[in-house]
Amino acid sequence: MLSMFQRKKTVSASASVTPPPLQISKGWIRPESATSLLDAPRRKKLLEYIWQRTSLSRAQFKALYLAPLERYAALVQQFPASESHHHAYHGGMLDHGLEIVAYALKLRQSHLLPVGTTPEDQAAQAEAWTAAIAYAALIHDIGKIVVDLHVEYEDGSIWHPWHGPMTRPYRFRYREDREYRLHSAAAGVLYHQLLDREILDWLSAYPSLWASLLYVLAGQYEHAGVLGELVVKADRASVAQELGGDPGRAMAAPRHALQRKLLDGLRYLLKEELKLNQPQASDGWLTENALWLVSKTVSDKLRAYLLSQGIDGIPSSNTAVFNVLQDHGMLQVTPEDKAIWKATVTSDTGWSHSFTFLKLSPALIWEPSDRPAPFAGTVAEDAAGVDAAEDSGASPTTSSTSVSPFVGGTHTASPDATIAKPAPAGSVPVQVDAMEDLLSLISNPSPPMEAVAEEAASGLMTSETAPTSTPTPAPEPEENLSPQTTPSAKHFMVWLKEGIACRKLIINDAKALVHTVDGTVYLVSPGVFQRYAQEHPQTAALAKQDAVADWQWVQKRFEKLLVHRKQNSGLNIWTCEVTGPRKTRRLHGYLLEDPKYLFDEVPPNNPYLRFF
């Protein structure tokens, strides 16, 4: 009897003991439950914040919000949100998903939805719209695990997200052939795994809301109305916070951000043109923790490269470039919240010199496997400040951690950031207006017409003002206009012709610098010369020798080429009146003697221009 009791007791004890977890090979990740994944302190705070932004009981919140969030967590597990940009660490996609839902619900509080309906309808649909905004935010990046990641189990079988949550140890890598932005269109593959039938039945009862949500699921945010706008702004805020930018400014920023253009330009320059880690003549230095780029040199070359690629909207001043880089968290700033660092470079041979720098995270530029070797010397920050004219304020930034191919192993904790506090009342509209004003100035490189007219009248834009009785002969159209590597009048003409041919320079448009009028070509001044000087920064050094502005140096060389037509009074500058549907303005510029300098077949005259 005792032995039977003991056997039963032994069996009972063994049944109650939880078996130890199976050992997994190094480099593989064990899938976790949604409860375990969401139990991290910061994620629990985000869940609490999301609940506070709803008007639901705990039971209702669990059914409408917590259940989809748990399904999302179980599906994305430890995947990063990107390979080397924002939230590029284990669990980054889950953090990004929670953050964007929190930001979207915060933004939703400022909107009465649906727009244009009665207060009674808005009150009746309020909870449905709030939930739909949260779902759209949660789903917006889920397509990345469909098209960007290759995931496999230990036995070599491939996991696809439509199989449901993973049940065995896994590892993943980013696909080299992935197509950027395809993930937006792939979100519709998985939404049914996050939203159950009851939720979809509820939302589909509101036609306007349902249409907007379907557009988001298809990746067509431009057609999703307010719903799409809130998701885009919330996404921008989450990215800015993780990269170190200001979420308040990110949510209020206009759509025409230059972040992608600037980042792609920097990556190209660092790959093809800029010299790094040279003992003396260098454009920058890469250390273990930071990329130090000489501020003015890099800004000038970045602007020149982007303009040469036909990209419009590039700031004409370095300060504006620094502001845009800071606004998107691409720069690390000083303890005084300034963009420009002053540091001393010392090589291992003893050479030393101080420079003003932009400081970036290397992870923004290179994949881990492509990162160059660090500088053998040192880059030491100077205690002294820099000229206030060279900097602009922003919040400090933190660098992101990149993910290596086929990632596995232990979980890496995410940065312990918190939800940003609301911006002070009245501050957001000011930022939006300021940025929109800046963009409107950027899009029109020509100065105010009054200033141009004053320059023309004072003789700054003319090299000769005395009348001439005999016209000066012009060279043949194609004579000696071969490309040159250094700025010159002939190179300026070649640049014009090539720019027009490849459509980098538009013609006969409201903001064009080149028009056809009176059967020939009209060059807007000083805009066309400023554009050339911006694309060719070496012009500044040549202009300095003559003590003139870089664009004036180009202008004077152009006049000496004698390919332009003068007025009977001997003046070089012609004034044209531009007549639009609502207003009329004046342009000042040069007429070419022969349009075939730039065109093989001359386009029709611009009907909106006439000589004044």
C-alpha cells in the first residue's frame, strides 16, 4: 500500500513540475507569448497610455484594443521595424506599433469625425473612428514581415506570416531584393489576423470610415482622408522620437520633408566623392561611435549633388539644410542643442587641426558589413562654442542599432523612451507656418523682383551700360562649347544645354529659369546663375579672388562670352512681364542671340511672357 501511495505521489509530483525549456541552438530565437512580449515596463506604460486615450471600460478596451495588440505582438515577435533606420533592434516593430497607435490616438483628440456631419452623427460614430485610427496605425507597417523578411525554422522550412504566429525557434534576415514601399500594399494580406469578424462587422457599418480604412489597408494613404493623414503624422512622430528628433515638430511638419533626399544624397557622396579618414585633406572622419563631416564642405557638396540630379526644393543656405537634418533626427547635436560641433582632429602621426562638424550616427549611412574602418587617430570635442550663425536648435539625438543578416539570439532591449509631452499651446501652428514659408522660399530660387530691378539699375547685373553703335559679333553656336571640369562661361552654356535636354532644368514653367520668347531664349537673372553656382561650389573660390558673389562671377563670365543680345541702349538686361490668371509680375534676364546655343529645335514662345 505504501509503495502504491509513493508511486502515485511520485507520478503526481512529476506531472505538476513544468518541464525545463528546450535548449535551442545559438543564433535562433525562441518565440514568446503575446503576454510575455507586452509585459516589458515601457510597453505596459504604452498600453496604459492607449487605454487612457479611449473612453472605454477595461472589458471593452480588452476586446477592441488589447486583443488586436496581442495578436500583433504574437505575429511580429522580435522583428525590428527596419534594417538600419528607425527601431532597428530586436522587438523594434512591436515598439513602433505601440508608439504609432499612441501618437495616432493623441492626434485624434483634435479632430471631430467624420468631417462635415452633424454633432449627433459625430458623437454616434466617435468610438468607431477612434478604433479605426488605432487599427490603421497598427497595421500600417505589418506588410514588412510579408515582403521584407525571410524567416525560417531550424529544420529549414520557411515561415510565412499567413501561417499564423510562430511556434518553433526561428531566425530571420532582410531580403536583398526587397522593394521599397511594397510593404504598404502588403498590409491587406494580414489585417484579418489582427481584426476579428466582430470588429470588421462593426466598422463596415460606417461607409465613410470603412472606405478610408480600406484605402489604408491598400497602402493608398493619399485617398484615405483624415485617417491616412493621422497615420502618416503618427508614424513620423514615432520615427523622429526613436532617431532623436522632436515628435511635436514631426507631427506638425508639412508633407514636403526633404529627409529622404538628403539622406540618399549623403550616402551617395560618402560612397563616391567624399574623402574620409585622410590624415589632412579630408571631408570627414569616422570614429567608432560617430561620423564627423566638415560642415560647410559637406553641405555645399550635398546641395550641388541634389541640384545636379534635378531635385527641387533644396535649401539655398546651409542653416536651412542643418534645420531639415535636425528636424528629422539625422544629426546628433551638442549638449547646448546646437547643430555644429567644434572638434580637433589628431592623426597617429601627430598632425592636428580644428574644424566645425556635423555629427551623424554611422548606422544612418552604412550597413554593418559595409562600414569603413575607423580613423586611426582621434576626434576630440572642443570646449569652446561655435559661431551662432552656423547652428540651429534641436533636441539631442540617439543613434540606432542596425541588424545583421540572419539575426537570432537573445533579446536586445529597446531604448527606454517615453511618450512626448504635448507642445505648448500655440507652438505647433508657428512651426508649421515657419516651415511652409521656408519651403515657399526654397521653391522659388529667384530673389524678389524689386531687389533684382535695383541691381539692374545700379549696374551690378551689367558689365557695359554705354550704347554701342556696332553690334558685337557672337561666336558660332557650337564653337568651343565643350564640357570643362572647372566653372567657366563655356561650361555654363554646356550645363544649360544638358540640363534642358535631360529635363533637370524646366522651361516655360511658372518657376522656370529658362523661357523662350521672341523666337529665342530668355535666361532669368540672377536665378539661373545662382543655380549654376550652387551646383558647382568651386565657383565660390574663383569668385573670392574677384571679390564678388559666386553667381556674379558666373554672370560676368557669361557676359564676356558675347552670346547675348543687348538692348538699343546698350543694356544687357531685358525685362519681361509675366501675366498669370490672378497676378502679374516682372522678370529680368538675358536674351540669347541665337536659340540654337541651347536648342536644336526651338520650342514655341511662352505665351505668358512679353517684353515690358
